[in-house]
Amino acid sequence: MSSTPTTNKQIAKRLARYFWPERYGLAVAIVAFFAGSATEPLIPWLLQQALDKGFLEKPAFPLWSVPVALIGLFMVRGGLSFAGTYMLQRSVSHVVLELRRQLAAAVLRADAPLFSQFPPGVIVTKVINDPQNVAGQLGGAIITVLRDGTTAIALLGYLFYLNWQLTLLALVTVPMLRFGVRAVHRRILHVGSAGYQEQIRLVSVVDDLARAWRVIRTFDAADFETGRFASQARVVQRYAVKSAAASAMMTPMSQLVASLGVAAIVTLALYQAQQQGATVGEFAAYVAALLLLVSKTRPLTDVSQSIVGALIGARASFELMDSPPEPDLGQRTLERAQGTITFEDVTVRYPGTEQPALKALSLTVQPGTTVALVGSSGAGKTSVVNALLGFAQPESGQLLLDGVPVQELTKASLRRQFAVVSQEIVLFDGSIAANVVYAQPFDAARVETCLRAAALWDFVRSLPEGLQTPIGVNGSRLSGGQRQRLAIARALYKDAPVWILDEATSALDTESERAIQQALEQWQGQKTMIVIAHRLSTIRNADAICVMENGRVVEQGTHAELLVQHGRYAAMVQAQQAA
């Protein structure tokens, strides 16, 4: 993995790699712009011919040729400008596509701390908007440089041809312009970088507004959130004004420097005309070409803001692209596990915490058995799941799957052995069928079987579009219970050897919960099941119930055995019955 570039030169060099595959399209664009620019000096040349020869009693050319030449010239220039712009934008769109693809891949492989550092809205902005802004600003700058820069070069050459002494005098102002541009460029870079960070913070605020709208309304906090948004929006607005002010300094500064050169040139040109007898046409052609050159250099002074903005966005994109991937040091694979899970004195500690989430945990789950984990919040139940799925690494001890240490297995091979349904349901914007099948081959009969087992088939059958019914963003068109049943159907379709049910039926009514419990009982003895539940009535038939406290198993046995012990489990059952 390459380190993130820090200097503008390094950023530009890395960004150039994305444009290199589009070099042929860019070459066509450059040729088209150069060809169009080559026609620019024809305008002052035609003016000279009209003044010197067109106002004679008998012009040296027919009158009809004037409109034909002018219209033809502008048609050629327009066609070349269209071809250059189209090819450049086509190449830029491919760069945007590749940047977005690599950023999405970086998010998919990123380690867990990334998702605590950036809220979803910020990640969306970085993947979707930043590449478009980078390529758009850079593409606009390239168009300006090619269209106006090449024209300026052609006009400069024509000016040397007309009068090299005057043209050399014009170039004296270039060093003066360079120092001013450098100072403004530094200011734009400083303000632009700070403004980008503030805009990312504003995106985070908006992400909160969209994600937590129920909490905001429950707490009647609309006015508070409006104030928070307005405060951050004002900060972004101030930086936008500062950036615009810094950029606006470029135009008057360049015009002032240019006016000094133009004034000196016109004065010297008038002196030469008086001393050497230059024609009015020659003088008019030179002044016209000079004014055209000034008009073409003015947009070039504004290019720096676009380039700086593109470099700021590119740096942010590369930082996300270079974020550390999830470590995957395993080399072994399992085709299909038997389902034996063994914790041998496993200790798990999350970064930044003093107390371990699991403390020397020892636990064995035999293939085909159902083991329930119960206990108060923070007892370590979810940490057991995180360790099994490779989201948390043991600090000490060994975690084995079929006798193989899980750290020796590749992450993909390890997670292929598990089907998980958690209390926090995550669905995808698509159809019911697409969510059940998710990332696996489609089998209509198998989809129906899983939906029936999840007590959702009758509902799906009643819909006009059936399996192809869209469910909205994260299942927004479904009720809470329907969303949870759909997630259960997805886990059933995966048909993994080990099932993890983390409060999988917590959002269901009693009838639906009973139906799903009966369906799951069909697989008892065939699947290894780890069930996390607070509702103890749902785990009475488990082969083993493990009561966890402070990251350890403090009681273990069947429902009947634990009741006889009159320990923590028995007290939990009595408390729920009393409630």
C-alpha cells in the first residue's frame, strides 16, 4: 500500500496515473485545441487585410469572400473546440469512474476504526462527490489551459512575427505576474484546505439530521439542530468567501500588471509608427492581437483556484484510499466446517479500553448443538460473536473452529461458515428476492422455502410484485417485524454450518416468534447454533445455556439444570416471570 502523498507535487504525480490510461483521448483533445488555437491569429490578420486593402477603390479580393471567410473561420474553430471539449470530458469521466471504484473498494476492505472515524454521510461524500469535484475542477482547468493557453501561444507567435521588439517588452511583465500569482496561490491553498475540512463537518451534521430524525423529534430538538446546522454552515460560508476573495485577487492583480505592459507597448508602437511609417492596418492588427492575448490570459489566472481545489480533493481521496485495510494474515481455508467451536482462555480487549470484553473465556460448542448466551448488557455476549467473525482479535488464548485457530484462516473462509441475524437489521435497497439471495445464485424454490421458514411468505405472496417488490432504503417500506423476518430468511438462504442469532426475534410478535422458533427447531442437530437472547422463554430448549458476566461464563447447563442450581439464571427467569 502506497503512502498518502503530502506535497502538491506528489499529489499531482499520483493523480496523473489516473489520466495516463486516457492518454489517447487526451492527445486527440490537445490536437483539436491546438488546431483551433492556430486559427486565432487569422482574425487580426484578416483585420489588417481589410484595413490595408479592403478600403481601396478596387479591393484586392471580392466582397463576397469576406463573410465566407469569417463564417468559415468561426465554424472551423467551433468544430475543433467541440471535439476537444468532448474528448477531454470523456477522458475525465473515465478518471472519475476509476477513482470512485478504487474508493469504494477501499471502504469495503477498510479496518473497523475507519467507520467510527467517519459517519456514513461523510464516506458517501468522499466516494461520490470528491472524485467528481477533483476531475471536474481539473478538467475545467485543462480545458482553459488548452483552449486559452494554446491560443495565447499562437497569438504570442503572431505578435513576434509582427513586431518582436514590442513583444519582448510585453514579456518584461511576466516575472512581476509570477510573484503575485505565487502569493495568491498559497493563500488559496491554505483557505481551501481549511474550508474542505469544515465542509466535511457540515456533511456530518446533515448526516445526523437524516439518520437521527426520530430521536430529534422525540426530544423536540429541531430548534437545537437548526442552530447547530446554521452555526456550521456559517463557518463553511465564511471560508467560501475567504476562498473567493483570495481567488478574486488574481484578476485585478493580473490586469494591473498587463495594463503596464499594454500601456508601454501602445506608446512604443505609436512612436515606431511615427518614426518608421508603419501602416494603420499593421498597427490595428498588432493591437487587436495584443488585446486578444490579454483576453485569453485572463482566464488562465483563475486556473490556479481550480487546480488547488482539485489537489485538496485528491489528497482527501488518497487518504481514504490509503486507509489501513482489515488485517487478514490467515493462509488456510475451510470448504465447510463441521461446527466445533472452542474458546481456550480467550481474552479480548478493544482498542482504547482498559477492561477486557472477554476475560480468559473458556467455552466449547459441539457440532449440531444449540448454545444460548445470556447475561446483562456488557457481559461479553456480542464480543463472543465479534471474535468468532474475526472483528475482534484475541489478546491471549486460542479460538478454534474445527480444531483450526481462526487466525490461521482467511477472513473470507472464516466468515463463509457463519450466517448471522442481529438485532440491528441491515437490508439493501432492492427487491425482496435480491435481499434474500444477497450475493449468491438465485433459486426461486429455495427463496420460497426460506421465506416460509421466516413466516414471511404469506405477506410476500399478497404483494402485487411478489418477490420483486422493492423494499426501499434499509427496508423502509417494511415494518420492523417484516424487516427482521427478511433478515432471518437471508441467513437461512446462506445455509452456513453455524448460525448466530443475536436477538433475532426481538422485534417480532409472539405468534411470529413461535412460528420462527418452530422453523429453527427443524435444523436442530443439523446446524450449530449460537443464540443470544434476553427473552429467556425463547431458549428453554437449547442444549446448553451459558450465563455470562464480566467476559466469563459463570454458569452453564440446560434450562432445567440451571433452575435447580438457584443461581443467576434462576434469578433472571424469576425476574422475567414476575415482570
